[in-house]
Amino acid sequence: MVQQLINTLLQLLAFAFIPFLVYVIRYKTVTGFLDYIGLKNSTRKANLIALMLSIIPMIPFLMFIDNEAFLAIMKDPKTVTGKLAQMGVGVEAGGTLLLIALVKTSFTEEILFRGFVAKRLAAWLGFKAGNFVQALLFGAIHLVFFLEITSQVLQLALAFILPTAFAYIIFIVNEKQANGSIIPGWIAHAMGNLVAYTTVCFLV
């Protein structure tokens, strides 16, 4: 778990460093950086909407739950979920799962994608176009992973469309309902990953 904590912190620093560097170069100060990436208070309404939207990140994982290739990859000892599955149910496995689901694969990605990429693209291309482009990028990254699992067009289409839809919708929630906070995206992303990873690691 200590190694995973170190890895998570390194990823957090790496994903935050890019927007931090851009901010410092552009504004010549560090003041206001957290607001720049949307790391600020959200609203109760936005957070509740995010909880409802958390079903979207679960679907790409859960729809492959009976796919042997998918399970082989997810339970490979070299992968994070594979290592978790080998730990079995326990305090260390539970702590590691929470760290990965709540921080490494959700918080860090929300900082980079919704907190930096989406906001900058929206400012550059306009809200709708910028949001569309960041959503496509997010979906494409997830599609690459699922290309290793299946060649079926319908499955690949869903593996691309669902993360893309999530990224598009949650950015609207962030910006229009949460005053630009990335907290709703983090909530939805983290809860979706938590359920999906728990199912894959311990219930299948």
C-alpha cells in the first residue's frame, strides 16, 4: 500500500504540474491556481447530480464483466486491479482500493481533464466546442484500453461513447451548476470507479 500511495502522489503531482506550469508562465504568480483548475467549493445541487451520474463510469467496466479477455487483463497480477484481487478482502486491500478509486484514477484525471484541458479548450474554442473536444479526448483514451479486450464494434462503440458522454455532461454540471468547481466530476468519477473496481476485484 505504501508503494501505491507513492505512485498516487507522483501521478497527482504529474497531472497537476502541467496546468501549474502553464498558469505560472501565463500569470507570473501562483496565487489563484486552485481556482484556475476548479479546486474550490461546489454546490449541493451539483454534488447530488454528480452522484446520479456516477452510474456512467461504471457501465464500460460492468458491461464487460463476463468477458474473459477483460477479466484476464483486469486480474493480471501486473495491473492494479489484479494486485487488489490477489490481496483478497482486508484492510490493506480496502485502503488501496479507496486510494486508487478516489484519488489515482478519478481526482488526478479530473484535475487534468476537466480542471485544465476542458477549461482551456472552452476558453479557446467556446464552451460547446471546447467541451466536445475534451470529451472526445477522454473517450479516446478509454477506447485505447478496451481495444486490447475486444474487437466487437458495438462493445468498442459503447466503451468510447459512455466515457465521452460522461466527460461532456459532467463538465456542464461543473461549469453551470457548481460555479466551475471540479468537485462534482470527482464525486461522479470516484464513485463510479469505486463500484466498478470493487465488483471486478472482489465480486467476480
